[in-house]
Amino acid sequence: MLIRSLTLATLMAFTGPLLAAEDINPLKQDLGKARPLVVVELDSGNDTLAKLKKELDEPAIKQSFEERSMVFYTVKFGSIGAEGEKFAKDPKDNKKLTPPETNALIRALKLGAGSGTKVILVGKDGEKKLEKTVPPDTLDLKEFFSTIDQMPMAEKEAAAAPEPQPAAPAPAPAKGAKPAKPGSKPAVQPLDD
């Protein structure tokens, strides 16, 4: 009995972190609440991230960003690997991502090979809505805002995570029919032509 308990404890110690690794994706925290705008800087010499941060400091753009329930993630590749950060409307939600969180974010985005800076808009439903690579593409935040504004209302409402509806009551039996026993199959009704 002791050997089984030790074996089980050892197995859980090794597999627990692997199972939990899927839950560390920071985008899951925003699912149904916010639209992440993720900037992945693949070239350290590209100034797209600096320009974008400067634009987001402008009051009109900052307001448009917040009105659309957006959060901003950055991932920079450097000599020590990838480093990530999250910036949100509420400063207390701003944080530096841990290496496992950053790696989970990169895996979730399914980035292909390439160079430049990737700018990705993720919807409240967790799906990619728009992806740009700068260069050769140009970066215009108004295009990202327009994409959000054109999303169908169903996407906007689906993100609100509606509460489950109670089951519909069973139809009443026809006149003269015997009530069904609990757990029994319903009687087949003859078709009226």
C-alpha cells in the first residue's frame, strides 16, 4: 500500500506541472472580458513596438483602446529568450509575464517563421481576428479598431458568457394517454396526415 501511494505521489509530482502548463496562457484570463492586442517583436532593430506604445499614450487613441475593451501584450525576443508584459486599463492588472506564461502565449498564437514585428488582434472569443507583420505591412491602429467595430454582434455578446438556460419542460401527454414512468422511454405518437 505504501509503495502504491509513493508511486502515485511521484507520478502526480511529475505530471502536475505538465497538466497545469496549459492553464498559464495569459490570454485565457482575458477570454470573454477583453480583446488582446499582442505585439511580438522578432527583430530587436524594428521600432514598431516603440511607435505603437507612443501612439497608445495619445488620449484619443487610449480612449478608443479602452472603449473596445482591449488589453496590450508585448513579447520581445532577446539574448535570454522571450520576455512578455501585459498592459491593461487598470494599472493593477499590468504585469511582467513569467517565462512559462510568455512561452504559452507564443504557443497559443501559433506564430510562423518570419522576421519583423507581428501585431495580432485576438477577439473576446480567443480567436485571431487580424494579423499584421511590420514590415512589409504598415501599422494603423484605426484598422484594428475598425475590425473590432465590424465584428458581428454575436461575437460581442458571446464574449459576455451567457448563463446556462434551464431545461425546457417536457411536453404534456395527450388526452387519454397514460403518464410516463420516470426513466422510461416516451411512447411513439402516431402521425396525423
